[in-house]
Amino acid sequence: MMKKSLFVFYSVVILILASPLTTAAYVPPAEEILQSLQSSNHGIETLTVELETTIYEDLYGMGVTGAEERLFIKKGFFLRLERYRFSGKERIIQRGRTALAILSNEADSDVRIIDTVFPLLWFQSSLGDLVDILNFLGVDTGTTSLGRVGTEVSYTIGTCDEGKPGSKLWIERKRGVPLRFTGIATSEGKRLTLRVEYTDYIPLKKGAWFPGTIRIFKDDALWVESTTKKTEVNTPLPESLFHIPEGTYNGLPLTHFITIKE
């Protein structure tokens, strides 16, 4: 009798874990889902991150190549990403919603907006600003549901499929950190799906986290993988670091994600 009871118990547990997430479960609106993410940066004015990066699609046909990256974020919103590789130094500079890319391969300006997603989400000063920036990134903030990233149950905001093109964000239920973001972009006249996954989170301070590993995919093929090596909080960063040069000869604007409106 005991063995039979245990068998029934474990069978039920397996069925629950394996079954799809029920649509009857309560799913809060986007504003409620995003509260933990928006409040996590309180007390942080600047963030500097050093990353070690592997690029699996190389411009010069060299196969897999390595790079070093430095990310600077300042409340405002200001962002600067520097990538050092054998072909030279690449930069992405963003002030508010204006972003400029100075790249070895100009075609990459169609897809490098994916690099700006986490800083844009993480350093908004109010919940309203965070919702607005999600709309800017092509996320339908009126659509929320339950989902999974691996074994992690998550909330999702937005939609990203052939019928309703747009962007989609997965948020971990426990800590409120981003787990995945997908968006549709156009590169050299072709549509492709960009996906970025944030894992192995490391603490910056109580309640504040930064991904230890960032993986970017183009149409499900791994494109870029970055590992966080060092973080510094509240190191003074001059505004001149985020200066955007005038004139298109100094760089290219980043292309936005495609939405259903387009």
C-alpha cells in the first residue's frame, strides 16, 4: 500500500511539472511584473562592467574570435559599450532614445540594438519610464502571460510570432530579473529574430543583480557570448564619455525592432 501511494504521489508531481502552464492562473499586468526590476537600481547612479566576449560569426571569415568589452551606464539614461577586437575598437553610444554605432561592419547597425536592451530595462528612474521604454523596444505591454525559460517559470510581456511581429520579454518570478528578450529586426533586407538570454546573475548590492552570462542568438544560432568579469558601482563617469558626435560620417544610428504596426 505504501509503495502504491508513493507511486501515485510522484506520478502526480511529474504530471504537474510536465504539464503546460494553465491559462487560468492569475497573471498580473506589466506594471506589477516590472516593479522589482525598476526598483532594483535604487542607490546606484553608475555601473561599469568588464566582459570577456566570444563572437561566433566573424566579419573577416576568421571563424570564432574573442573580444574584450567595457560597458558604462549612467542614470539619465546614458550608455556606452566599447568592444575591442583585432579589427579595432567598436562603440555604441546612447543618450535617452538616441543611439549611435561606430562599427567595423556597418551592416551590424541593423542588429546591435540587441546590446542595448538590458541597460535600457535596468536603469529607468520610474515605472512609467520602464513601460515607455518597453513600448519603444516593440513590446506590447498590454499582453502578459506565464512562460518558462528552461526550468524557470516566468512572466512574459509582449508577443513575438509570425502573426503578430513584435518584441517579447521574459521576467523571472522570484527576483524580477530579465531572463530572455526576443525581437524582430531587418538586416540587409531580410527579417531575422534576435534573442538574448541573461543567466548566472551576480549580486551588485542587496536586491540588485547583473547577468554573469549574456548570450545573443540570430535566428536560433548562437552569435555572441559574453561573461562578466568585473563590476563597479557608483564610479564617477563624466558626461563627455557619452557624447554623440554630430554627422553621419561619425557613425550610424541603430535600427529599431519591427512591430506589428510596421
